[in-house]
Amino acid sequence: MNYDNNPPSSTFSLDDIHLDDLSPQVSDSTAKKDFAQHEADERKRQLFNRIPLTLTLEVASVNVSLAELLAIDNSSVIELNKMAGEPLDLKVNGVLFGKAEVVVVNDKYGLRIIEFTGQSLSDLTP
């Protein structure tokens, strides 16, 4: 390093640090823009809170022919495509959203979320 023939000072004082130089300068117009953006975001959130969605827990599915469907009666057993104990599919508006398991809460069925698929909100429309 070149100190231009001036060795670094061996003494250091906290007074040498100017904290005002470290804080970003925010103008009134910037603060007003930030506040307006926050207000707009809050209105959007309130709008989203009112949108109804259908949450479905799907045990399993199976493809059957029309002939097989017509042959089903009260004693029929249809084999599904999931193993017992596997997590169930959690769907939002028919789109896979995650995996869950069934729990009982106060004598009612409930869901315990195990994982999410990572779908974005725009992907949750069929």
C-alpha cells in the first residue's frame, strides 16, 4: 500500500466516524411515494382477502372406463392409485398446492400441511 509517505495514524477515535454520512438521505417526495405504494399494496391485499377459493383434499384418483363405471354397485371396491399412509394431495381450485394429512380436531376433520409445491398465485388458476 502506498500512504504517500504518511504512515497511518496509530490512534483512532469514534469521533472520526460520521454516522450521518452512513444513513441514506430520504427526501419528503421519496417518503410520500413509499407511503403511497404501501397504501396501494394494502388495498390489493384487502381485495385478495375477499376472493373465494376452493380448498380440496384429494385422497387419490383412478381412471375408469364408462363400462367399468356402469358396472359399479353397492358392494364394489375400486382400487386407487395411492398407498395407505401416503400424504394426500392438497388442491386450490383444482390445482395441486401441496401435501397434507388428515387429523381430527374437536371431533372434526382437519388438515396438517406437510409440504407446499411452491406454486405461485398465478399458477393456482385452472
